[in-house]
Amino acid sequence: MTAALKLPVATHGLAKQSSSASLAAMSPSKPPLRDAGLGSELSRTKEKVEELTKELDVLFAEMGQNTVLIRTGQRHEFRIAAGITRSIEVRLPASEGEAWHVEAECRLDPTKHVIDPLADNPDPQLLPEELFDVGYCDTARHSSEGGPYRQSSEAQAAHSTHFTTDFSSFFLNLCAKRTCYVVFKSKATPTETGQSGGAQLKKDGDSTDSDDSTGKRAATRAERKLNRKIRHKRKTFSVDTRDRK
């Protein structure tokens, strides 16, 4: 009988391959470089879209299609396009039933325009002095329809006014024949005596008769609260009377 030949089996290489495969399965998979590049590209695209949206909002506001919302107590710069009315909503501090005394000032931007044409050696890089119109109203509808205005001032390089309102905000319309740049500042302080927000304020140069008559019609906050209490008492009394019957 012939003895069976035993062939040597190479097991060392197989064990090495199996251990390598198991280690590869246990190691965390790394994201492809393509996915990381795509994420950064999407982030850059999002930033560009946000910048473009802001630019479009500014453009629409300058073209009179959007109303810019600002708050009192801050300095704001605006560009007025030639022949186009620009609308701005000025939000007053939140306080229920409070009347506000508003001081507002709008004038040409001294960093963009020549303020004193008679000054010696004006900066040649500055734009010439431009006159513009300002109108204040109570609601967005009045602003979009161009009035009626609480107060207005026309063809000046600097406008300053003050009025009292119990609305939560007021609207400012700006218009100029030629493109110009203006600076707007406003301040609101609470007042005990506030006139009706729908009342017409006097224009610059008018007599103070309208202010006197309006002041007589104005009610203090205490009077308004007392009126509300009286109406509430009357309703309660009428309900109790019907129950007794």
C-alpha cells in the first residue's frame, strides 16, 4: 500500500487576511471627500443667497416697494431715489395705553453732501446740497396713499419736528427730486397727556390754535382708565339688575 502524501497547508496567510478584514470592519468609516466638499459648497451658496436677499430688500425699499422697520433712539442712514417716495415705519417702545412725545430729525448726510454751499474749499468728493420732503402719518395705509399726514415739511435740507401720539408706531415718507442721502434720528418719551393718534397736527409755521383745541380734547391716562372702570361698573350693574328681576 502506498502511504498518502500529506501536503502542507499555508494557514499563516489566511489568518493574516481574516484579521485584516475584521479590523477593517471594526474601524469607523470615513465620509468621502466628495461629501465634505459638497457641504462646504452648499454653505457658501447659502451665504451668497442671504447676501443677495439683503441687497434685494434694500433695493425694493429704495424703490418704494418695501417699508423699512426701525426703532426710536437710534441713528439711521437712508438713500432716497430720485422721484420715488420711500416709506419707513418707526416702532415706539412697547407700553399699553401709553402716550408718547416724539422728537424727530431728518437731515442730509454730512458725509455724502455739502451742507454749507457757501463754505470755503468744499470737499469735491461730496454731492451738492439737495432738498427733500418729509411726511409723518399714523398708519401703513396713510403711508402708501401719501396721506393724510400728521405733519409734513417740504423742500428743505434739514427737517425737525415733534408731536404726541398713542399709536404703537408712526410712518415716515421721504421724497426728493434728485437722489440724496439722509440721516434720521428720533426719540420717544412718555407723556401724561397724549392727544388722539388720528388728530391732525399743525404744520410748520401754522398758528398754535390747532394745538390748543387738540389739547383741550386730549384725555389723560388716568381719565381713560377711570372711563374704562365706569363702563365696567355699568355693565356689572346692568347684569345684576337683570338677575334680580
